[in-house]
Amino acid sequence: MGPRTELKLEHAMLSDVGRVRKGNEDACGADAKAGLFVVCDGMGGAAAGEVASHLAVETFLKEFIARKASKRRASPAQLLDEAVASANKAILAKARSSRELRGMGTTLVSILLQPGEEGHETPFEAWIAHAGDSRCYRLRDGKLQRMTEDHSLVEEQVRAGLMTAEEAEFSPVRNVITRAVGSHPELETEIRCEDALPGDLYLLCSDGLIRDLSDNDLARHLRAAGSDLELVCRSMIGEANVMGGGDNITCLLVRIAL
């Protein structure tokens, strides 16, 4: 067996207030050395959503790195789950400290890219953790695949056959999510592991992007990605704003370099 393929990552991230909202309740962050990337979309009155999303990003990254250093035998799934749980506790505690922050919460979608185990069919692994309706997509060989299912009322109704995807798109309750970080003391984070290959391009985004751009639109932008990933983020955000910009828009791109 040959030597392990080195994991080299390229990434860029941008967040925009959009054309309708007065403030930006999205947040994003990365620890490229650890291969960890995250996007959060906050909710709550006044500035509470902004507080929740930034606190979640900060706590999630910090706690994952600390736990990885102290629990060397812990699985990636355990480390991710504990990091999200820490963010959940931090938001709940912060909300109790101020009447203005009560009821705040945030979505969270993250990806951890790391070398695969020895003897694995593919050289890398992608661990995806999420709660809420922020999404992860993957572009591989020009084909776009959605890697997460929304924890939302309309998507659950679509999966149950009670509503079509077209009806869900225009539903008045399309923004109602069924899981959020900071909304309940116990949070079930959805975590999955996928094989990852050199050249894979991942998109983490808040729902402000997919509110105005279709999956076909996303694929068109990602297929055109060259060496400047920030340019692609700007292009997607720009088009979303042209199409309405009805919400905050956050894009985080990470590519496994060839």
C-alpha cells in the first residue's frame, strides 16, 4: 500500500446582510488546520439571533479543538456531537442572563474533513453535522449533491407525503425549523460520514442563499469555480441579492485540493 495522500484544503467564506434585513444574524467560521468549517443562522428578537449564531460558531470550534486534544481516542462523531452540545449549553446560559436574549437559537451546519483510515477505499472522510435548515452541498465531477436534509416543518411534511416540494417552496411556514441549537436543553444533532475525494468542493450555506437560488443555480456557480473561491462566494451572494436578497446570505466553500 502506498503512502497516505496529504489532505490540502482551500476555503473561502463570506456573509452578507441581504437587501431586506437590517442586521446580519448569520455567522461562519473555520479552523482550516483542523479541517473544520461551520455556518450558523441565528434567530430571536432584536440582536439575539446575531448573538446566538456568533456564540455557537465560537463555542463549537473552540470545544471541538479542546476535546480533540484531550480525548485522543474519541471518534469524530463523538467530538462533533459534544461540540454542538457545548454550543447548545452556552446559548441557553446566555439567554438566561438577559430578558432580551430569551428564546434565541441558531441553526448549525458543519463539515470536518480529515484523512481516511488506513486501507479505506477513498483517501479522505467528510463528517457532516447539522441541526436546522442550513445546508451542505457537494460538487463532485460536475454533479451537485445535497448532503443534508432540512430539520424544518415543510421538509418533514414533504418526506411524509403531505406536501409536494413545490408547495413547500411557497408555504407560509417554510421558515419554521424543528431543531435548533439553543432552543432546548437536549438537542439531537444529525451526524453522518461520507467518503471524500481530491477535487470535491463543498458548500455550507444559510437558507438565505437557497431562498433565491435553485440547486441548478448553485451547481452553475460551483462548476465555474477556479482558484479564487472567494470570487465564487461573491458571485453567488451577488446573484441572490439580485433575485431579491430577502434574508441574510452566507456561503462557505471548501475544496480538497488535487
